[in-house]
Amino acid sequence: MSDSAIREQICRCGASLFRRGLTFGSTGNISVRLPDGGFLMTPTNASLGELDPAKLSRLDAKGNLLSGDKPTKEAFLHRVMYGQRDGANAVVHLHSTHSVAVSCLHGIDHHDCLPPLTAYYVMRVGRLPLVPYYPPGDESLALAVEKLAGDHHAVLLSNHGPVVAGTSLDNAMYATEELEETAKLFLLLRGEKTRPLTAEQVEELRKAHGLW
């Protein structure tokens, strides 16, 4: 895919997420890894609903700005995901409402925040660890995410939101959307007796689809 096509794809995906209420204001960021190991990503203080392809930030593999507008202060989340996951070609980070709500709950399992309510959640997200809270832009958050990124392509930042890597931008978006919908289901079902997939059913899915 050409540079211009990748830029258009990022802007199109951003507009789709914004239009459907999965991001708001100037929150959230998207990136796509380039063949040279660097990545294109959405700039700081930009609405995903009104991105300009020419103004996207182009960074090298270490996160240094090469061209375009200043990148988001959360660029390090993308850099560490790429650094730990060779197969990752895109990263989506949102402050989507239901996922953030789950990240604020007391008593959730920090090793796996959401139960396997559906097969599609298992297939697209798998296990979802909770990353401890750090203020926005704090480099300590990069280290915390980096420790988990080798084993998990999706993590949930406490009181903040999800970070999801995918083999393509479409796959990263699909997984992010599945995570958000499962968070919504989880909140809707709180207080009710639920029947999540059993450990055996989850393992069967993982084996059948070659999941992590």
C-alpha cells in the first residue's frame, strides 16, 4: 500500500470511529507501521473525525518525528507495541466509554479484565490485562505496557482506555470494537447470573484459530 493510501485509510478509519461515538473530542489515536519500521500516526490535539492526510505525523522506529504535525503525547504506546510485536502493523488507542468504565471498576481481575462472553471476543481480543494507572503522557506507562505487549496484543489502561495492536488497521479496529461491545455487555449484565464460555470452550477456540 502506498504512503498516500495509508494516510487516506487512517483518516477514513478515524472518521468511522468518531461518527459511531467510539471516540470524541480530540481523544484517541491511530497508527500504521511502515516498511522501514517507522509509523504514521494521528497528531496531537486532532479530532479523529476531521483528520488531514497531509498533517499525519511520520515517526521513525524510535518515535522521533520525521515530518508532519507534532505527534500525540501517547505515541510511546504505539512504539512499544510495535517493538514487542513483530506481527503488529497497526495500533488503535481509544477512550471508548464502556471500556473506560470497566477500567475504573474496583475488584476486576487485573490479569484478565473481561470474561469470555462470546466466541468473537475470545477470537479477536483473547486475554485483556489491566495496566496500572499513570498520568497521561507519563513515560512510566510505556514501560508498563511494554512488559505486557509481548504476550498480549490488547491491554486496558486503568482509568484511561484500551490499546490494541493488529496485523492490519482493519484487524486492530475490529478487535477494538469487539472489546468495546464486550465491555458494554459486561456492564449490562452486572448483577445478573451469566454463562460465559467455559475454559474448555475457550481453549478449543484458541487451538482452532491459532490464537495467542
